[in-house]
Amino acid sequence: MTSRNVRKRTGNARTCFGGAMVAAEPFERKMKGLIVTLREQQFEASRRDAVITANLKELGYGG
């Protein structure tokens, strides 16, 4: 069994980099970054929805 298979089965937070094992980014830090990205994307989606709605109203398709 390769070390890759062992990592998948055990769930160790390690990554192979250039043949050396290094600790992966800590879960809490990774989640905080993902949440920031999610909030930015939600904000942008909301802004775009407003622009689309305004454009549809201007074209006579919004109510």
C-alpha cells in the first residue's frame, strides 16, 4: 500500500510536496479563508442579481 493510500484512509492532514511530507494548512485557517471567499461571492451574486433585475425592468420584463 502506498503512503498516498494510507493518508487517504487515516485522514492525516499531510500533503506530499516534492517527495517530502509537510503538514497541510490547519483546518480552522482553511475554513476561515473559505468562508471569506463564500461571503465575497455571495455579495457579488447579490449585486449582479440587482443589475439583472434592473435591466429586465428597463426592458419591460420586470415587475
